[in-house]
Amino acid sequence: MRNCVICAGLAIAATFGSTAQADIYHRETIPNFRAVSIAYDALVCGIWVANESNEVILLSTFGKELRRFDTSMRMVRSLTVEEDGILIANGWGEFRRLDREGRPIDAPFRLSDTLYDTEGLHRDADGSFLVVEDDPSRVMRIAPDGGVIMELFGDSFDPPMTEPQGVTRDPYSGNILVVDDNEGLNSLFELAPDGRVLSVSPLSEFGRDAEGVALQPETGTLYVGFDSGNALAIFDWIPTEITIDKPLDRGPDCAYS
């Protein structure tokens, strides 16, 4: 039987107060698999995974390893999908573009002068980037030219999001999903595009130290990577509310579910 996060105990309810919790149902967990950053790629119907090493791994949507390659970056801390491949970051301000076979597209560069401790990265439908950092705790939208379009500080949320680690966006509802690790609430935050907190769902029942998050929007399949928990958990997820008038571009249909 699937476990529903909204059935949390009284201790958790006291921590989160009156904040809503999303409809999120646990399907399965892939153990012994470190995933600090993950991104869904509809073009190859798979999940790209960074495990805080020089490698990047491609999984099928049901967790089978399809490909892995050396990125020539000493450590990949976060990644996202672009039209021609993937964009990776080392967490110290350096970014690099690779094609889907691991070949460099361009030289290392800085995405923005304001970015250093990049923990999570998501390229949005309009070409801008959602970025999370944990020192200070903030969620940002960065323009393709590196300018800061939006900056939200997690410490100001209710409840506070003190250690954001991974970020993605649901193209149907428009909502932004951020995971907060064990130094914070070890939870999934669901945000409206303007930063309003829609729901906060505790994840400690399913793993320790949530650091990566990705969504397959066609099926509502949510992937959460747990760092020190060394696991990748798979959920069914339903948005709390619709916050945009028109769905975003979600890319090609995935052949598998």
C-alpha cells in the first residue's frame, strides 16, 4: 500500500502548523543510489543524475541505468536539461554545457556573477533559470544574460526553508518545487511563481537529507534524491493549486511512463 504524506503525525503537524501538505504518494525507493541533483529529460525519456562526483548518470523513468559519462568537471553539484543537452555546475560558480553523449558544447563559463554556491538548477520554458542556494538560503530566477529577475529568501517563508538544495517546476500548474535538506526541514516546498508558499510536505519518512528533485509532468511522477540517505525515491504528486493561466512548454512527449 502506498504511504500518503498528508497522514503525518502530531509531532510533524506541530512543526508545520497550519501549512498545507501536498498530495504526494510514495511508489518505491531505489536504495544505494546517491542523487544530489536530478533533472527530467523528455527527449530521451529519462532522468539525469549528479552524484557529487565527476560523473553524470542517465536513468530510465523507472530507475534503470542507461548511460554514464565523465564530465571532466571535478564535481557536478547541480544540473538541468537544455535543448541540446545538459548544463552542469560545480557549486563554485563554474558552469559547462554538454551534449547528451557527454561531449563539451562550449568552454566553462559563469552563468551569473551572483552565483557561487549553486545547489539546484532548472532551465525554465522561457529560457531563464531557477536556481537555489543555501548560503544564504534563496531561490532566484536568472535571465539568460545573467541578470537577476527574482530573488526570494527562504528564511522569510512560513515555515522557513533554510537549506534549499534542489529545484524544478511543474509546467502544468506553474508551481516551483524545492527540496530542503536535513539541516532544514527535510521537506518538499511547493511555491507559486511569485514565491508564495502553497504547501510543505515532510519527507523524512522516505529518506534522509533531500537534495535533488525532478518531475515527469505527463504522469505526475516526482523523483527525490536523498544524499546521506543514499536513495532515490519515486512518488505520485498532485499540485496543490494551479497558479498560471496557460500551461508552459514541457517539451516532447515521453514514450514511456
